[in-house]
Amino acid sequence: MPSILIVGNITKDVYLRLDNRINNFETDQNGVKWLDIAFDNTRHHYYSRVSIYGGASISLEVLSRFGINASISGTPATFLDGQFIAKDIHTTYRYILCQDENTSHLVPSDEVYTSWQVPENNPDWIYLDSSAVISPKLATEILDFLNLSRNTKLALFVGRHANQNTSHIQALIERANLIINSVPLEKTVNNNVYIGNDRIEYQGRRVFWTLSNKRDILTRLSVHLTIAASVLGALALGKEPGEALLLARANAENSKLSSTLNLSTLEKNIADDYYRVQKINEKGESMSEIENTAAKLMTPGKGILAADESGGSIHKKFETMGIPDDEQHRRDYRNIFFTTPDLEKYVSGVILFDETARQTADNGKLFVDYLQERGVIPGIKVDQGLVNFENSDEKYTQGLDDLPTRLKEYYDMGARFAKWRAAFEVTDHSPSNLAISKNCEILANYAHDCQNANIVPIVEPELVYDGNYSIEQNIEYTGKILDCLFDELEKKQINLAGCILKVNMVLAGKQQSIQSTPAEVGRATAQVLREHVPRNLAGVVFLSGGQSVTQATENLQAVTNNGPFPWAVTFSYARALQDPALQAWRGDNNNADAAREAFKARLIANTEALKVKQDAYQTE
Ligand code: 13P
């Protein structure tokens, strides 16, 4: 078992959730709100208070849960049997203020220089974590020790507080075997783990991470500590760089405040994740822009909103509600979705229709730019609808002719992914082999053009829900279509790590008298995907296809419960996300806020359905 001696400060973190009511704040003449918080007997305006150990104690906990023999220099603190034991230790208090979902922290007392005590046994690693306040004296003591104990490695966290221009920090950087940095390094090194706002990189590997949808109030500081200690622990145990990053991400994304995960739990969590590690070059650039985009689109916990109804589809939608189908109403309708508060927490991308991509948000910015600024990737529907095969009622999708030119324009406008839908209806004579092979060939041509234009293709073969067929028939047809599709994609040498599949869930047709239960849908969908989708695909997203709003969510939950899968899996609904908002809006912008709320409720419900729920729709 490797041993790691942590050098850092244990803090006592007091989390204060602030009451959001306006009268608890004072407003100055510039309209800026201030909270007067005094650390004496004043009555404070908070409504919950959690106090936990933070700083170096987090490093200790993470490393101990990795099975590493870890201790903190100069303190008797230990982590034993899942408990942090800290008697008679010196701590600095940090107050972490949380208002809504924002947190910031303040340290009322002076920060204390970290102290060092020469260990009795030479550890395998010394780890100066981000809680360490490094004085020149501390740096010299550690470097002196390392001179005597040559086999001991040094890991150093370089954060905002470590001044890289001072000679003692420079000396540590030079000696370090591993540097973990959350800020850019002034000098290039080749042994650093970079923790960015949305990514972790190490040795030519990159994973994206996110904290959205976490109910726990973890500060970025403690998340960085968790990530850093996880990477160090994994590397000390001899794990591969990519695996170390995945373990770190899983720990950051799934840990609770003051309770990180055991190595065995994390290993289960990442079992099928390896494809999601990207390869990056020496400059930290992704080897491929499309792989990068696809990984971002498949950010765990988020979905993709389909708002790309073509003229005909939106016309039908509006007509049933008596809403005038003109450009202004179509703009106003889309504007509701794109301006919904917190959209970026629930969706990674939005698929637009050509007309919408050229329209502007309320603030006068093009929707494409507006979405980008919110951190949502704009995508574009590029197929041009369905036409009949000659002498047949089956259809193929058109739009390949000028596709490269259009893709170039869309890329220049800011679109980074595209969608192309092929539809297969089930009758006594369809889908035929001809319709399947022709549509899959077209999908592969489309995917090829997209990747040439640095645009991620979403390939969408849809077995139409509206039909009279059994779930067994769906298993057969969807499997057959997917086999053909991936054969065609391979022929065209499509890079699957930069490609996303959008597909129907596997269920009985809408006209069957007995509808599939969520448990059946979850099981059948998981089975078909596992048997027919290659492991190196970037991700799988589902269309809702005319399922009811709640059905689409319940079935998604059931699919989630049948995971984990080799690829990320999420929702990309149009109707099941939009319909309640359309009902609320009814073409009247006075109802826009109610519509936004209705939409947000679906976003919350569906992102919740991406989390495994023990008691819902288990595999039998
Ligand atoms: P539905 O979720 O309404 O099926 O739409 C998804 C989509 O993009 C169909 O092409």
C-alpha cells in the first residue's frame, strides 16, 4: 500500500445558506445588495448551517478511501472506518455563503502558514495540497527532506494562492514529480494534471466534468481538492492516466459534502466509461474538434433539446391550438425555450431549424450566439424532409445535394452539430430491406459531409411509434436498422467518437391495446442498444416520438436503471419537453413565464431520470 504524507491546513468549513428575502440585505445608492455579516453575537440571516472539516481533511479522506496509507503532516488527524477523527487540531474557520446556487467563501481570521513535521518513515509521496499556505521556510524544509529521502516523490497543487514568481514556489515546481494546477502554469511542464472549469487533463488525456444538478453545496475549492487527491491516489496505485481522470471525475460528480466515495464504488461507476477519455495533443488541443464537441454534448446529466420542427410540423402544432403560424409567433415560441432560466444546467445543446438559426432573441442577438453565450451548443437540422420511394409508400430522407455548402454556412454561423432523421413506419410490408439500406446509406453520406465540415452528426433512424406492432417486432426492426446503419457508417469511415445516435426507445406500437410497461421498455431498449451499438460511439440520445410527457420520462428512468452503458445515454426530446409549455403559452406572450416554468419542470424531471433510482423500474 503506498503511503502519502499530506501537507496542508485543515479548515472548519461553516456552510451558511442565506435567506433570499430581499429585506435581509441592504441596498446601497448604486443598487448593489450587501449582506452585513459580523462574527460576533449579531443575529445572522441564514436558515441552515452545516459545519464540516475541509481543506487537507478532504485530501486525507479521499486518499484513505482509495486504500492509501495517508496522514497529514504535524497533526494527529486520521481517517478511520469512514470517520474523520481530529482531536486537538488547529483549524482555520472558513465561512461558505450560499445564496440560491451560488457560493463564495471568506476566511475571517488570518491564514495560517502550514507547518511541517519530519515524518518517522519516509513516505512514497509528499503532497502539498491546495489548502497549504506555503512559506519559504516550509518549502526549504520539504526540499531538505526530499534531498535526504530521494525515493519520496513530490506532488504539488498550484492554485490561485501559490505565487509562481516566488523562488520558493519555483523550486518546489522544479522538484515536483506531479503538478496539479487549477490556474495556468507560467512555465510549461509535462507532468501536470490540469483542473479546468469543465475539464481535467493529464498526459494527453482529457475528460469533461460538471457540477450542475448537484444538490449538495460543494464549493469549487473542495471539488478541486477531491479531484486532485483522486488523481494522485489513482496514480500512486499505478492506474493509467485516463482511468485516474475518470475516477477523479466520478468522485467529484457523485460525492456528497463531507463524504467522498470508496475506490471500489468509483471503479464500478466508471466501468464502462473508457471511451469518454479524449486524446489531446501537447498543446492541450483535442485531437479532433468533433470528438470534443460530441463529448461536450454528452456531458453526463444533461440532455439535448430538439426545437427543430420543420415548417410543416410547427404548422400542425400551432393549428391545433389556434395560434397564427407566422414568423413572429414561431420566433416567440422558440424564444421561450432558449430564454428559460437555468437552461444550460439541463441541456448541453439545442437543435434548431434553419429559420430559427437566423432569428434573434429578445436582446437582439442571433439565437445561435445567444445560446453559445449561455454555454449551450447550437445545432441544426439539415435534412429536408421525407419523400416517397418510387411506387412505394415507404420514404427516404432528402437533402444531400447541396449539403456541404449548407454545412459550411452553418459552421460559420456557429452551429457545431447537426441532425438528420430517417423514419420507418411499421406495416405488414415495412420497413423493407430496401428502405432500411437506402436510408442508412444516406445517413452515412450525411455523417461524412458533417465530419468533413467539423460538425458532429446526430444520425437519427426512427422506428415510428404510431403503428400496430409488438415490442418483440420493435426489438427485431430497431436491431436490424442499427446493424445496417453502423455497417454504412463504417464503410464511410465515420469517426464514431464524433458521432451521436438518436433513436426511438424500444416499445410496442401506439396502436397496440396493451402498451409496454416502463420495466419492459427499459429492458428491451438496453438489450437492443447493447447488442447493436458499437462501444466507441460518443453517445445515444432518445427521441420521444409521440409518447406522452410522463411516459417519456418514466421510460427514460427505466432505461437509466438498466445501465450503465458503454456510451453516455440521454434524452433529446421535442414534444415531450415542449408540449406543456405550448399548452401554457397558447400564442400569448403574457403566458411566456408560465410556459418557461412548464418547460423547466420537464427539464428537471428528465435530468432526474438520468440518475439511477433504486426503487423505480428495476430489471426483474
Ligand atoms: P420528438 O421527441 O417529438 O419525437 O422529436 C424529436 C426529434 O428530434 C424528431 O426528429
